[in-house]
Amino acid sequence: MVYFAKWKVILVVALCLLSLVYAAPNLMNRAEVEQWGQDLPSWLPTRTVNLGLDLQGGSHLLLEVETDVVIQERMNALVDSARTELREARIGYTDLGAERAGIAFTVRDQADVERAVSLARGLETDLQVETSGNRVVATLTEAAEAARRSAAVEQSIEIVRRRIDETGTREPSIQRQGAERILLQLPGVDDPERVKRLLGQTAKMTFRFVDDTTTVAEAQAGRIPPGSELLPSRDGGFEVVRKRVMVSGDTLVDSQPSFQDGRPVVSFRFDSLGARRFGEATRDNVGKRFAIVLDNEVISAPVINEPILGGSGIIQGGFTTQSANDLALLLRAGALPAPLTVLEERTVGPGLGADSIAAGQIAALVGLALVIVFMTISYGLFGLFANVALVFNITFIFAALSILQATLTLPGIAGIVLTIGMAVDANVLIFERIREELKIGRTPIAAIDAGYNRALTTIIDSNLTTLIAALLLFMFGSGPIKGFAVTLSIGIVASMFTAIMVTRLMVVVWLRRTRPKTVPI
Amino acid sequence: MKPLRLVPENTAIDFVRLRFFGFIVSGLLILGTAIGLMSPGLNLGIDFKGGILIEARAPEPIDVGGLRTQLNGLGLGEVQLQQFGEPNDILIRVQRQEGDEAAQNAAVALVRETLGTTYEYRRVELVGPRVGGELMQQGIIATLLAVAAIAAYVAFRFEWQFGVSALIATFHDVFVTVGLFIVLQLEFDLTAVAALLTLAGYSINDTVVVFDRMREQMRKYKSADMKTIINLSVNQTLGRTILTSGTTLLAILPLLLYGGSALHNFTIALFWGILVGTFSSVYVAAALLLYMPPIRRGGEEKAERQPGDAPSTSP
């Protein structure tokens, strides 16, 4: 015991010094540290602990991609092409409609069933076609359905990323979670409502002709011509619009907010294909009206005064500066393949975050002071040794958090505070054991030796069980709770090291120097 | 300076005889919690039942009565207002809205509109009905798994009887702390689950220390009966038990006082849990071993000794 291998001494001291160096940047002002990062040699650690959203302020949004809509839309399109193809092939049918992930129809004439099946097979790859009597059912294979849903989620993540980037949020984190969810972490966002509004629109834009063969009043009475639909208008009215799309919004290459006659408008530019189509359509329909439709709402329905051949135009829609900005942003970023639903939102303002950090600091420092006083009263000199180890324990936690770039959350601070209380447990176990060994008449050295050895298994058993609980917290917890599990786990491992190695080193040095006849414990 | 002895040395409290007192206290706590679970039940937070929580700060002291009338007139169902800390601070809870996620989001927007722009939004939490159920399920699974994993570890390191006792004792602590949430009607949310799991870890820590000592004594005194072993072990570790609980309570005391609204329930639960956990490792975990099949006495052969004998000097 009195013998402490030299390499071990060096290792313990080196680790303690390293932890100090790595923990140090956290004591300094963040901005200063960033400045230093550029001036100092690169081998010096300049990373600080990552603060969680609950400490630095920001928004956490859990979104779900409504992939059912994607499948539904695909099936509706499939119904349309089935209708056309069946008509072309002169196959009589009834009850044609979309079903869950498939379409179905009944063939009138038994003799046509076989032709109808092969026609249905040809509609799209990955279709599974079954018949029962005259009924033909074509369903997407499970793999194809899953692939479509997955592709929709991937595409949504891309669009969400573009939209968020356009808002100028710094360091957003956008992750897929599970099959159909997206987890969005936006540090420093002060207006989550705007973000939610931006993500709440699929932003599918189409340019279509207004149906001038009828009137809105006729359509409202239920007499809508086939191939047209009645859509609400942004100004509060309605328009009868053709279903056929003249030019689709995905041919837009740019869109910017601007002003016309002092009013906010949105300007846009087509790619060459879109420009050609738009040019041809407007050339042939001068004097008619076309509608700009966004997510099944007519934004405006201007009259075509002259052919628009330049491939660009503006949208007037009674915008405010903010809404013109937002629409331009949405058009630039592109349409979402499916609507997004906000399942969960957790937003913390910067004020509360700063208050939490301050509260955590006070609580940790007061807690530390109380424990230090308590340990000194209880164990005297040995209590002081334990206190030094405790301070190193905290620097180890901060060093580890900085190196791992783990996130420190408010519950994480609670984890550190709890560790401060529990970390001395290992030393308490050892010291109590030393007292017992002294009581049965052992010499100081023998008692200290036995104390460390016998307490070791107890320390390992008791700490491992706590570590198991922390590990489960990490696996099942979300966000902030994970942060708690991280600091608690690091704290437990660090406390085992500091209690067993660091205090022991101090005790050995003290034993060698003073060669005591009694132990002041 | 001579260190103080906070716990007198050579205590010889007959814990085994006092166990009935412990069983009565535990039994009452468990019974109370079981009844409380049925009525009035847990005050589930928005994490589990869905809903909205907004913490806002106004530039001047808030007229809570006026605001309450205003917010309850929005047709959002029950809106609870709670003042804490400064008179400028308010905690608004809106019940889960009928309908889907969109309805929840609309409700947040409506409350924000009503409060106006002068308020600083310090915290906004919205949990939709879809997520709420999942979070609840995950929380229950995590707690049960943690308790089971801990017990399995103890059974593996010791004998199975210890594992069963530890399982019952840990479950006891978690359950009785749930009882505290019922009695005080504290909001039971994800943070509360974290507190329960932490507590499970802490309480088992305490129990393992006592078990470890028992294992040692059982090897030393092969013919001593369980009652003697338990009394001896609990008394020998009493100093450590009280000191560690003491430092931990001291450490989290400031958190209770300065931790703010977000951690308040967490710290209360831990504080109570540490008290219960300390009590249960002595009265529940150790005493239960008396009612289990006899434990195999392993270890190296040694001369028969009795606890009263002179201490041996061999290491």
C-alpha cells in the first residue's frame, strides 16, 4: 500500500492535470474562448461544453411526415390513368376507386377480366394484381409502399433543411427519428411560431386556367364541370379552376420578395421548360384569366394581358412584407411531398436559459461548499483529501463533457449536483473501514491498507448498480433526460477514479512523509 | 483537529427486533400509495397526457384574475394559471385540445395572440396526443427495466435471495415516491421519471453496501444466525449510511432552494427518495432476508468464530 508504483503516480497526476486543461475553457467567457481558438496553438483545447436547448434557449420540434397523403395522392393519380387506359382499351368497368395503398374496379364483362389484369399490371411497376370474380384489385407491394414512404421522409428532411437554412437559424440540427419522424433542434430561435408556420405548409404551387365556362354561383350550387374544381380564394371568395395544371411550381428556379407600387409582391422565375410552357400557354390565351394556386387556395387570378415570354413574373396577393418574404422563401425551398404535423414542441427563451445556468451554478457551488464542510468535520485531514478528490471529480466531468462534446442540460446540472453528494460515498466507505480496522487494533499502515482493499468491492458493486440505472436513463430518456444520464454516468466513473486513486495517492504521500503513529480519522 | 463522530461508534441497535415497526411504516406507505393511485390519482403532466405549458414574464406585475378570465374565455377548455417566483412570472397550463395535433398548435397561437407582444415567452411546451401515450409507455418500461436489471446484477454478484430482496426494496422506494407525487399532487412528467430512476440507482447503492457487509460477516461467522448477521452488518455500516445520505441531501438542498421551477419536482422526489431509500435498505431489504430460504454459506473454510470473540489479527 505504501508502495505506489511510479508510473501510477505519473498517470494519476497527468490525468488530473489534463482534466484541468480540458475543463479550463469552460471557466472563461464563451466569446473570449472563441477568440482564443484562433490565436492559440491548435493543440490547446478550446472546446467548451455544449449547452442544451434548455440552457442556451431554442426550439425543439418533433414533426411527423404524413406519408399516408403521399400514398393517397399516388393512388388517386393511378385511378386517373386507369380510367383513361380502360377507356382506350374499351373495357367496361364500374366502381373504380382508390383503396388503402391500391386501386380497385369491377369489370363489366367476364371476358375482359384477363385483359384488364394485364392492363392494371402495366400501370406501374411494383403492383400486385389480384382478382376475385370480376373485381380487379391492384395494390402496391409492401416493399414498394415502404420505399415510397421512406423516400417521402427523406425528401421532407431535405426541404425542411432548405426552409430552415433560409430563415438564417445558426447550427440547426435536423435528424430523422424512427420511420416517419423528424427531430428539429433550433438553437436561439426566438419565434418558433414562424418556423411552425413555414413548416406547416406543403407549399405546392400550380398555375392553372380559371374555368370561364361557368360561374362561381353555379359551382356553389353543386354544378361543377368535370375537370374543374371550386377552390377558396385568399381574398375570401371562390374561383372555379381547371384541374389540369398549366405549369407546376417545381419548375420555379428563383423567387424573391419585392415591391410594386409600394406594395409587397413576390417575383419568380421559371426554368427553361417552365418558361416555354408558360409562354405558350399565355400566348394562346390572351384575355383569359389564370389562377395561381398554393396548397389548394387561389392566391390571385390575374387576366393575361399579353403573352409572358420572359419566363418570369410577379404574384400580387395582398401580401404583407412578412408574408411576401415567407412565400418567396417557401417557393425557393420547394414543396414538401407530404404535410408535416408538429407532434411536440419545447421552446425555451434565452432569458430562462441564462437564469437556469445561474441557478445551477449557485446550487452546485453551495452544494459543494456544504459537502466540503461536512467532510472536513467528519474526517479531518482525510476529509480534506476527499475534498481535493471531489474538486478533481468535477473538473473530470467538465473535461469529459468538453472532449465528448456531450450536451449539458438543466437535468444534467442536477446530475452534477447529485454526483457531488454521491461522489464522496466511495471515500466515506473507505474511511469508515479504516476506522473499523483501527478499532480492532491494527497499525495505521495496516488499517489504511485493509480499508482500501476491503472497501473496493463494495465501491465497485454499489457504483455499477447506479451506472445500470443511468445507462437505462440514457437509452430510454429523451433530450434533457439523456443529458442527466450522461453527467451522472461520467460522474460515477470519475468518482471511482478520484476516490480510489487520487485520495490514495495523497494518503500515501502523507504516510511516507509523516510516518504517523496514529491516524487522525 | 479531532474529527467529529456524527454517529456514535459501537452502536448496537437491535434492528431485527425493530423490523415490525419498519414493516408497519412500509405497509402504510404502500397501502396509501395504492389507494392514492385509484383516487385522486397521479397529477399527470403534459408529457404524458398531452397539452400545453407556457411560462411567460410580463413587464409589470400580472393581474392574474383578469388574465384568467380572459384565457378561460377563449374556449380552450380548462386553463390553469399559476404564479411563482416574481409577480411578473406566470405559468399557464392549457388542457389537451379535442382533435388532432393541429388543434394543439392553434391553441398555442391563440394564447400567444391573447397575451400580446409585451410578454417574454420563457418556455413553451406542447405535447400532442400521439406522443403523450408513447412517452408514458417508454417511462414505465424504463423504470421496470431499471429495477429488474439492478436486481439481476445483485442476484448475480450475491445470492438470489439478495436479488429478490433488492428488487422488492427498490420497487418499494420507487412506488412510495410515486405516493409522494400523489399526496402533494406534484406534476408527474418525464423529469419525475428521471427522478425515480435516479432514486432506484441511489437506493440500491445503499442496499448493496449493507448486503456486502452481510456477505462478509456470513463468511466470517459461519454458524451465526441471520438475525445476528443482519444486526451486526447494519450497525457496522450505519455510520457510512448516515454520512452518505447526509452529504447527498446537503448537495441537493441548494438545488431545491435555487433550482427554479423546472427542477423543483425532481429535487423534491430525490430528497424524499433518499430518506425512504436509506430507511428501506435497513428495514426492508435486510429484514426480508429473514423470510427467504436459508442462504448458502460460501467462502473459504475458517475456524468457527462468534461475533463476540476477540478480533483476529490476520488480514
